Amino acid sequence: MRVFTLAAIRQIQDFQFLTDSSGYVLADGGQLYRFRGNRTELVPTPGSFTVTQFHFLDATHGAVAGNLRPAAVPLLQGSVGAASLLPVLLGLVVLRRWPGGAWGRGAGLASLLLAGGLLLGCGRAWQQFRSPDAASEGVTHLSRSQLHAFAGGHTYFANKGQPAFVALTQTAGASWETHSMPTNFYVSALTAIGRNFLVGTYANPYEGTRSPMHADGDVWVYGRDSTFSPELARNSPARPYGLSVHRAIRGFSFSAAGDQLLIFGSDRMPTLPPDEISATAGNIYALPVSLHPPYRLLDVPDTVEVTSLAQADTGELWATLDNRKPRRAKGILRYVPLPTRQLLRFSQGRWQPVALPEAQSFGQVAFVAGTGKGYLLTAVGQVLATTTSGAQWQPTNLRDIRRIKPWQQAMTLQQRANQLLVLATETPRE
């Protein structure tokens, strides 16, 4: 086990190893650093936004993304998508056009209901593009491509004045190409396929009356690498390609073979009119790295968000869930706390809760592809390890661990506020 103490950094927010002794870290506050061994070097980033996510392909090619928070957020009392406002707006127009009196108001109400009904009833053709998995519970197959160039932006009215940005570098941060994203959602995840960067978003993960929580999100693609997706040769930062995911994104993962992108987070956000993505339950969206179908949506029990996701060499998916769930009260979505962060395993076509004597609440799960080895991070910072793809788990002597990440044939970890560890082939035990 190798240990690196980055004394110049008060609190590590995220990290990425590029070799077994070097990489990048994001400090609390959005400062990006390059590290080599125990030494760190500040990497200047664009000053137009606060960096919350980063990803590097190698030592020189990378991306950072984040938001610029507005000075003040307008007071709002609800969370409604623009599409769901359309029937109401149509009805209000009718009410204004008809003369006063009971007949006019009744005609306006009838027109309002008719407009809403037309929106709900139209466009049923999307149903032909989804089909349930006959052998698995909560799995739906989708057959229509969702990769497209966005015709316009996607905004949430409660986030007014909060732009999102992505910046790309080919010079290890010496210079940046900054792009304003066509959304005001929170940047919540960043990864790469080939030489393209994928930015995931979450409309609003925070509860409150000033800016109500809203579990919607998209994937935006930056780059023109057409190796996996030929149409991305036409991609442009001014009109980026992407995926309308219709659920909040907490993170990206990849299958054990590296041929599937796994997007995880909240359950679906309904839209009007609906489509096969917004009308199908599922917290996990599985796509080939080409971003073309066939796709799968996997629905975990309840409405709890998936916080980490990993695939073992056996093909089984493992997931950890949040310790809170959304509930609407007086027209406002709020979180209700849950006693534990549950661990689930998708085996034999269904999700199964995993009970272990060493812990009942878990923060992360990760596997090292091709080795049978995996690691579980408990809610109190302890680590359990497996060499059998999760068939058995043993306690380790690792304590006060904040985050775990697979890297090549090793597992990397953050310990305490500013230490990084690399576990190679050994499985640490008591």
C-alpha cells in the first residue's frame, strides 16, 4: 500500500490518479491541484465559475465543469417543469379571450381540460420503443436512439441566474477553452468516452422554498471524437449533442468490460408529453459506449437515489442508496431521512438487499475489473474487501476512509482530509 499526504491541501473534495503516484485533486472550494507523490502544484482554472467536477484523459488533456451561483435566488413556492405548465398557460389564454360570466369561465375550464387531455393523449407512438425484460424485475429495454443535438437549452426556473460552464485543456491547465453550457442545472458528474467529455447534471438537489428541489437532468457531450458515435464529428460547443435523461444524475460508472456507460441517480421525472424515457421507472440508465441503443432502464426499490454503482466480474450490479427519500408536503418536495444507506445486489433478475454483520449502512461500492476484488465503504469510514466478486466480504484495517475509486488494476482511496492511498494486488486484512 502506498500513502501520499498532501499537506498543502486542507480538504480533498475529489481525486484522480493517472499513475501510481501522480494525478489531480480538487480541493474544497474548487481549487484544482496536480500532485506528484506528496508534492502539490496549483493548476489555475477559469475564474468565471466554481469548479465542482473534473476529469483528465492523461496528464495534459482534461476538463473541469461547474456553476456560477447567483447572488440571490427568487422566492418560489413550487417545482414545475415547463412542459407541465403548457396546459395551464393554454387555459389561461382561453379564460382571457372568452367574455366574462359563468359561460365564459366554463368554456375556459373545458378548454383547459381539453388542452391538458390532448397533451396527455398525443404522441403514444413512443410506447413501441420500450419493452419489459421477461426475465428480470424492474428492467425495461429501450430501442430508440436518444443521442441528439439539443435544439435549445434546458433550464429550471428556480435556478435563474445560475449558469453552468465546462472548460477543456490540452496543456495540463496552462490554457483553457471555456464554454457556457445551455442549462442552469447543477453540474453533478463528469467522465469521458474516447476523447469526448460527458457532463451530467442535476436540476436542484437542495430542498427549500426559495429554490425547490427538482430531480431532472441531462448528459451533455463535449468533443468531436467520432470513434464510437459517428455523428459526434458534427458536435459543436455552441449546440452540443447529448441525452435527455429525465432523471437527476448522481454519477457515471462503467461496466466491468468497459463497453457500457452506467448513469445513476434519481428515478424518472415525468414530462408532458411523455416519452419512453420519462414514462419509465428507473434509477439506472445503461447504454453502450456508442450512446446508441439498445438501452436499459433498471429500477431499484422505492424512490431512493442511487449514490454509487459498480459491476462485478460476475456481471452482477451492486448499488448503494441514499439515506433520504423525497416526499411532497404542502406542494413542496422535501427529504425524509432514512435510518441507513442500503446496499443492494442485482442477482438472478432482481434486486436483493445485502446484509453484512460488520455494517448496516454503506457509502460506496467499487470493484477492480478482471480481479474479482472489490471494496465496500461503510457509512463510518471503514472498508470491507472481497476477492470473490462479492460472494464473501472481510473487514480490513482501513479506517477514516472518505472515498474509493478503482484505477487500472488497483483501488485508490482518500483517507482523512488530505491523504491518498493506492492498494495494488494485496487485500489488506486485520
